[in-house]
Amino acid sequence: MAASAEIKARFDAVSKRFGSGPDAVQALEPITLEIAKNGFVCLVGPSGCGKSTLLNILAGFETPTSGVALMDELPITGPDPRRGVVFQQGALFTWMTVHDNVAFGPLATGSTPAEAGRIADRYLEMVGLAGFARRYPYELSGGMQQRVGIARALANDPQLLLMDEPFAALDAQTRELLQEEIKRIWQDTRKTVLWITHSIEEALFLATDIVVMTARPGRIKARLSPQFALSRDPAVVASAEFVRMKADIFGMLRDEALAAQRQEAAS
């Protein structure tokens, strides 16, 4: 990240401890991390390292045990429509049409029905689902439901988009196509994104910054700045530099995954 980049959000010595007494779990040791405006930051690390906890703190769903999370240099004290969240499952309203799911946020924040409808139409077009506006979520595939979830988050025009493994449950082909879709959307909108994934390839393909985390308690092990997010060529995954960086990150994550396994065996 360039030293002159404007900072959209940051963690200032944030730690998190769940429970108290001998059964307490230290999920995160103090973490300081800056997220540049218009950046696409991916968190990768072994299961249980605190990735989702960090995202939930930034979303306002969790409070840190120590330290502070900030957006635009103001402490985060709870959920805020300026931060849109997309989870592993779309969490759509099953009784609403696809169009009404996407229009719900704008309506709830004061848009007229006509304005909310136009916003929903725009984002459904953006994610390639304009032809499914009158369908219900249960009529869609998993990948299409995730696209609706992304459109719904974007429809609120958030300044910061928080994505917790949104493609984890999808088959490989659908996942690759949606990675291309989310990259195109980011390149067109330049929203600031914090993305959690277990996939090294996904992180390299999408991110302007990759943060590698250690086994619990989570700390930052490394931060890398790949350039592949700026490319519109899906074949970039076959480039020599992509393969080299993938091998480097794999080595770092393997060490942490083995450490996480030893923790589980000892517990």
C-alpha cells in the first residue's frame, strides 16, 4: 500500500478474548492494520485464526477486548449502513422476490419505491440477474443467490464492503466465474473491500493487499501487495509471478495450519 494512500478503515491494536477464567479463548492478539480507500484486502489464514472475528469487529457486530476499530477515523460502535456485509450464505428473504430483496435496503433508508426499484434494477443488471428479478431465492442456484446477496449489499451504496467467504460453498467453476464477476464490479465501482477466504488463488486474483494471519491467537504474519487485481485477463492465474506468489503464501499457511492442528490435538 502506498504511503500516501487515503485510509478508509483501520484496526488500532485490536485484540479479542472470548469468555473469562480458565476457559477463555484468546482469538486475536493486538493487531494494527490499515485498509486503504478503494483497496481490496484479503485475509487468509488457518481455521480459527480470527479472520471472521476481525471482520465482525469492523462490521460492528463484535466489540474488541482492547484497542479500537475505526472507519474514516471514527470509532466503530455498532452496525452502520455505510458498511455492507455478505456472508457465506446469501441470507436472503425467502418470501421476497429477487428484485424486492435488493430494493429492501434503499427502501429502509428512505428511498421512494420508484427510486428503490431503479436501484435494484441497476445492481441486478450489474450482477447479470436482470432476467430473474421476479423469481424467488429458492428458484435460484447457490451461485445466483450469492450474486443477489452482492447486489443487495451494493444497493445500499456502502463505502466499505465486508465479505466473509462468500464463495466458499460453491462449486469450482461457479466460484471462478463469480471471482471474475466480483473483480469486474470492484474495478468498475472501486468500493473498499475486506474479503475473507481460504483460497490462495482467490486472494491473489482479487486482492490489492493480502494479509496472512497466524494460527490462534491471530496475528499478522505477512502482508503482500500483488498486482493481479488490476488485470482483466482471467489467464493471469497461469503467469509465472502468480504461481511464485501462490507457492510463497502456501508455505506460510502450511506452517500455520500445522500449528493450528497441534493446538487442536493439545486441547
